[in-house]
Amino acid sequence: MAGIYIHIPFCKQACNYCNFHFSVNNSLLPRMVEAIVFEANLQKHYLKDSVETIYFGGGTPSLLSNTQLTAILHGINAAFPISTNAEITLEANPDDITQEKLGFWKWAGINRLSIGVQSFFEEDLVWMNRAHNAQQAIHCIELAQKEGFNNISIDLIYGGPSLSDENWEKNLSTCFDLGIPHLSAYALTVEPKTALAKQIKAKTLMNIDLEKQATHFNMLVNLTAKAGLDHYEISNFAVPGNKSKHNTSYWSGKHYLGLGPAAHSFNGTSRQWNIANNNLYLASIQQNTIPFEIEQLTAIQQLNEYIMTALRTSEGIDLEKIKDIGGEIALKKLITDAEKYLRSLSIEQNENHLTLTREGKFFADGIAADLFQL
């Protein structure tokens, strides 16, 4: 199994918390589509397996016109063997979703939507500088369901200064009441160089409250479990049978190709990433050159990457895979290093797997880093 990620680096406006690569000047979008199609052809030998997931991310892929979306899909189909039942996801903002667009997306082969709701409350959306309003947040989901989209995911953000405990519970209840089968929920993070970081530093916006975030995470875990969703990755929850196949491939170490500026690729032994500059990316592609940096991964780096990603999932770290990658020495070191977390009930061992407990999920990144092989 292999996956393809397409980065569409354009947005209508900048959300204050976002640190992804994008531009609010969309004048280069037509040229970018042509370049992505051309890059797909240049990279047609990168993946050895058939493609089972395609993911349009960004930025805001729902800005693509019907013609532009079709051009990219045709370009990918021409360059790669695509499975007949491939999961094809499009990230969409609520304000872009119309009945006409939904009908075309479905006809074009999009079979999964990831909708950037973030909150169903106006005050949160204004605080985050989102382009849509609370009414659109609900209406777009109902519209998508009427058009036959059953595989829908939404994003929600918790722990922000404008979001009360009561409204966070209502956000989750709205998600459940709408029958949405997949939820990605993220704690608000203040990333360097974002508008949010600058506003907090200037004291024009209130900083985040870590205690509130912990409370919201506890509510999230409790309420999703009560609603019957599986907590299959730190930030992801799904009705059984509705996990994101594309994102799961990242966490399980499967190969994927990234197309577009700032997109990352992984083939098992190396990782590469395209330049995060729209003009330089376009100029390079025009010269038949892909503008990327590459890192060849040592066995230790592959091991640490597996530890970091696997520990975030409900399956956890497979000790046999640790042995396959690093041998007996790496396995013994990992078991020794994990002992203190087993004693503190942050990690539990289920047969041949190490998984985070509920308490351990609060400290997932720190625990993973502590388990890294040096």
C-alpha cells in the first residue's frame, strides 16, 4: 500500500494559529496545478506499490475549481497505478462547500471529506480568524450528507481562551448528533512566527491555559468513548470501520509521495521535502527539477521514527518490529527504558505491544523522546 499527498498552498485568509505553508494570494493557483501534475510525472517511479490513498491537503484544497481538481486527478492516474477502491480525501472549508461542488467532487471520485470546522461557536471562529461562521459549520455537513458523503471527518480545536468547558462539550455533542463518523481533535498550539504567537506576545490575545487543555482532553476521551468512537490515535477518533486510511499509513510507516511545495515524501529508507516557497517551486518544476532536500535515514533514525509514530496509536509499539529494525540490543534497551513508565502506569504491555495508558497520552511526545535509541 502507498499513498499520495497533494499540498495546495493557498487560502482565502490566514487563521491566526496556522503554521502550514500557504499564501492568501491565489494568483499562482492555475500555474501551481500545472506544476503539481508535472511533478507527478517526474516522480512516477518513486512509489513501488499501487496507490490506495490520495489526500488533498493544504492550505485549502476546496479552493480548486472543478477543472483544476480534474487535472490533478487525471495527472495522478496517468502517472501511478491507483487501486479501484482507493480512499480519496479532500480537505474542505465550510464556506467553500456548495451543493454544486459536492456533486462534482463525488462525480470526480472524492469519497472522503475532511472539513475544517474547528468550532460550532461564533466567538471561537472569530478568535481564530476563520473564514466561515457557525451556521455554515453545521449547514455544510448536512449538505454533504444529503449529497451522499458518508465518510466525513471534521476537525475541532480545544483549549483556546474563548472556548468554555460547556461549549467544548456542546461541540462534541453536535459532532455526535450529526452522525459524523470521524473526528480529529487538536489542542490549540502556539506555533512560532504565527499571528497567534505575535498577538500573545503583544498581549492583544490571551495565552492558552494548559490546565484547561488537560480538562478538555479528559472530556474528549470520556465523551467520544461514551459515543462509541475508537480512540485510535492521540488526536483521532472514529466510529468502528471509519479510520483514516491515509493518516494510518503515516503512523504505520508505509510509503507515501508528497506533491506540491512543502510536501513530504517517505520511501522507508529516506525522507524528502519540497521547498516551502511557491515561486521557487514553480521555477524549479519549469526546469524539470524537483526542488527538494533529502535525508537518508539510519537504522537508529528509522527506529526512533517508528517509536514516535507507533506510540501515538492504539496498537502501540510492536516489540517484534523493534527487534526487526534494531536487533536484540535495541529491543532490550527499549524494554529497560520503558520500565519506569510501566511502573508509573503511563505505559502498559499487551502481549508483544507497548501502548500508552490514558494518563500516558498527556505526555506522548515526551515519553517517545525518552524511549529514543541514541
